[in-house]
Amino acid sequence: MDEMEVLLRRGLGDLGLPETAAPAMARYGALLLETNQVMNLTAITDPADVAALHFLDSAALLTLTDFKEKSVADVGTGAGFPGLPLKIAEPSIRLTLLDAQGKRVRFLETVCAELGLADVECVHGRAEEFAADRRESFDLVTSRAVAALPVLAELCLPLVKVGGAFLAMKSVDSEAELAEAKRALETLGGRVEALRDYCLPGTDVRHRLVIIKKIRKTPEKYPRIFAKIKKNPL
Ligand code: SAH
């Protein structure tokens, strides 16, 4: 058993999640670091940091809200975070991974094939365009490290079903960002339901999950094209 797998077993156990997910995560972590030598996937390269900051940070969401049997889209998933660790630890999730960079999506397809995850949909595309096909069709939409909340809300909330939730992974000092997003959330049919702070096992790092409930349909004119979203956030 390598270092990453040991740390993952311990960390998953600390989170109260099944340690049986550790070998698949460790295999994925090894692929991530190997592929990262030739393709820019992550700035985090120490195996202990990969375990905590990528895998446990992602898996921790399972302790904060119910993902069982849910359809989940991970917007701007990059090398697969948080979406793929969630699927590995909670196989009943119906997962769609979305990223604007084709080479990252190809990496995700390789990981899914290597891990035998046959039912993960890997999509190369932009969130604001994906909404034309898959508007209001996901129970949950996750996103980490993609954009500030006023912009991110317009990328993500149109994809969420009414009654579902947008789960934004943020830092514990996100009050100003939340205040700035208030009008955008209202316009797009969202309402902040809870802020759940959590600690990454084996570290003193604290992160925050912002749970935004979809309470009304998003008006048809959103999302706008990205240039407009960026230039004039709601
Ligand atoms: N969520 C991952 C990756 C963050 S990097 C993690 O936390 O590790 C941000 C990623 O978002 C990049 O891979 C980029 O291609 C993607 N991205 C940025 N804007 C996007 C958009 N509008 N639609 C889809 N993907 C987007």
C-alpha cells in the first residue's frame, strides 16, 4: 500500500466514509501525478497534499449533504474535483463532469476507463453553453475553484432543477463574496440554505460548502454569453 492510500484510508475513516474507496482514489492520484508530468493538471504534487486537498476535500461533501441516487454535474471539474472522488465514494451518484479544456476531459475519460467507472459522462464544453441542452436537469451542481460566486452562479444555477441545489466550495472567509452574490442568486432563482464549514482530516485546513437551494426557475435569458457574464456580473 503506498503513502497516498494509507492517508486516504485514515482520512476517509475520520470522515466516517467507507475506506474501501481508498484504493481507487490512490490509483487515480497516481495517474494524476504521472499525467501531470506532461500535462498541466494540478499545482499540488506532494502525495499527502493530493490526498487531503483534492480527495478528502472532495469526499467531505458526502458528510455535508445527501448525494445518494442524485444526478450531479461538476462544473469546471478540471482533473475531476470534486466530482470523481464523490462518485468513487458514493457509486449511486449519476455523474456528469464538465470542463472547457479538451485535454482535461480526455484525462478524465482515461481515469474512468482505468477505474472501470463506465457510467460517468465526461463532457467537453462550457457551462453557459451546456445549459442550452441540459437546463434544469440536475439534482445537484458542484463547483470548486472556477470563478467568484456572482459569475459562478450564472454558470451553475441554470443547470439545477427546481428543488435541487448548487453546492459551491469556498473558503471560510467568503462573507464578502456571498454578499456580492446576493442579487445574482435572487435573479437566478437561488437562495442560500446553509454554510457548512468543515476541517480536512489530518490537517488544520478549514473549508466551506455553500449550499444554494434552487427555489424558482431561472429566467430564460440566463445564462448570457461568457463575455457578458464576466464584463457585467449580476
Ligand atoms: N474544479 C477543479 C478545477 C479548477 S480549475 C479543482 O478544483 O481542482 C478551473 C477549471 O474550470 C478549468 O479546468 C477550466 O477549464 C474550467 N472552466 C472555467 N470556466 C468554465 C466554463 N465556463 N465552463 C466549463 N469549464 C470552465
